[in-house]
Amino acid sequence: MNTTATPERQKSGSAMPLALLAVAVLLVMGTGLLRLGLSSRLSAIRASSDITARAAADAALTMALFAMNEKLATLPWADDDLPFVTDQSLAGTNATFGYTITGNLSNGYIVQAIGKSGEAVRQVSATLRLRGPFDAAVFAKGLLNMNNAGTIDWYNNDADDFNFAVCTGSTEENTITLKSGVTINGDLVVGVGADLDDVIESKQDITVEGRIYALSDVYATPPVSVPEAIDSLLSSGTIDGDTQTIESSGKYSSINLKNGEKVTISGDVTLYITGDITLGNSAELHIKEDSSLTLYLGGSFEGKNSNGVNNGTKNPGSLQIYGLESCTQMELKNGTDLFGAIYAPNADVIINNSANVYGAVVSKTFDMKNSGVFMYDASLRDTSVSDPIVRFILKRWSE
């Protein structure tokens, strides 16, 4: 019997191993691709979970800061009921977050925030500090102008204090104008994301000893509210030359002192002036050495030549002026020295020739004329939970 294979059978017999080899190769490649796809998918899932967990931890930190500032609205302050959250869902995700806050007013507060998504866990630690309205030497929401030979410096500062700042919140062109001979012995700061060269217009012979930079977040200037106990009082009319001494807090329609007239503040006094303050030439609102004045101002402030609010304590913290939303202008004329702190975010603050200020200013615009001297009192950074316009901010944070 002839068993010799035909050519067709020989081809079929030799093709079978090749087909099996091809199948094996494709199987190996397919398995590899599946493993690669699975690995990529798992990696993407882990990355997504990690990002979501981080977002949850950030949300926890934001909520902790918000809760601490909400707590400020309820006085007296107590450290034994600090806010906390556990396993709260992050909207739109499968993540959860929580936070705890430890510490006290004396030593500061630490937030431990945690975010979880799947197996991913992210933690953020942050320290909080109180910031009052006078954290900067000068903050203007808009125009900030210093004319020839103006100087801004500071005192009552410690060696480890962070530098004082002269700031605008604006990003507009030529918002800061510095003329010949201007000296700033601190930082010069512009609005968030601003181009320094666009915002700052300056001469060649100015001096800025510190850094020049843009804010990392918006510098909030919320409106101030008159304490209810003062706001609810009936107005006692106008304070004028016939009112020689004020020893108790009250509400008045205006202060109008003619040339050479004087009114004395004795004791710790809070005044709400619903209208304007006008001090004539050489007129004086005098604060005794053992006294203080907190002034809420609804109108404008005009001090004429050689007049002033004479703060006998020489402590700017003993004279704090809070301009309400209706307060649009405060002007100090030639030769006037002021020891005090001004918070008037809707007002144009003008300091005329040779007028010296010791304290701090928050305003809509700030205009310091020729040869004026501004000395920032760093002790104004020290604040308490009961002060106006105080809030918690992040001091530092880490992962």
C-alpha cells in the first residue's frame, strides 16, 4: 500500500504548527495587553482616588476654617467646644472627610483634616491665627499714592515678626504711584495675579527694603457694624465746643469743633457719629492719657490745619476709627499728627503735607502728600476674639 503523502496533505500538516504558534503568540500578546490595560485602569483608579481624597481633605480644611469663623459670632469664646466633623460625604463623589481642631487662644489652633476615597487617604495639617483689621501697615482697595520724600516704617515690632506690608488690592495699571525719595522699609504688595510692572509706577530713586510681590488671595475688607448697644441709643445731637468732656459712650449726629475749640475724652469711650466730623484750625479732640476712644463714623472726617485728635496715650490702639459704608472721605491737613488706627474701606484717606501718622490704615484709596511720615505700630497685629473685623486665617499648612 502506497502511504506517500500528497502535496496538499503535506501543506496541511506543516501549516498546523504555524497556526498554533500564531494563536499562542496572539494569546500571549492579548494577555499582556489585558494586563497592561488592567494595570493602567488600576493606576488611573488609584490616581483618581488619590486626587479625590486630596480634594476631600482640602474641603475639610476649608470647612474647619469656616466653622472657626462662625464660632467667633457667638461670644464669650470657649475652647472646650471646638468644632469637629467625622466621615462627612463630599458632594458628587464617593469620598468622605473629617477634621479635628485642638489648641487655645494663647498658643494657637491646629487643624487635622483627613480625606478618604476608596483605599486612598490624604491628610492635611494647618495652624490658624487670628487676623484683625490692621495686619498691614496700609491697605488700599484701589489707588495708593505716596508723593515726594514720603516714608513708611514701623515700630513695636519683634525680631521674629513677619515684615509689614503696604498693599493695594487692585490689579489695575498704575494703581501704586511712588514719587521721588519715597522710602518703604517693608514689603510692597499688589492685587492677586497682578503684573508688578503694570500696577506700580515709580521713580528711580525710591527705596523698598522688603519684597515686592502679588497677593496669593483676596485681602478681605468686610463692612463694619456698630455694636447694638450703641446703635440702639437715641442721638444726643452734635458734639461742639460747649461739650467740654465726654466720659461715657454714646450716639451723636456729628462732631463740629470750630477754630481753637477742645473736647476731652475721659475713660474708655465708644462713640457712634452718624454724620460728619469737622475739626477747625487748631481744634482738638483730646484723649486723656488713661483713656481710649473707639469711634464708629457714618460720615466724613475733615481735620483742618494744626488740629487733630490728640491721643494723649501715644498708643495707636487707644484710638480706633471704624468708617461705615457711608464714610467716604477722611482728610488730615498740614501739621497734624495722629496716633490711631483707621479702618474705612469705603473712604479716600488723604494725609496732607508734613502730617505724621502712627498706627495703621485700611481704606478705599490712600494718598500721602509730600514729606509725610507713616509709622506702622506692629502691636496692632495683636488682637482678640471680641475685636471688630477679626477672623481666623491659615498661618501655615502641610501634608
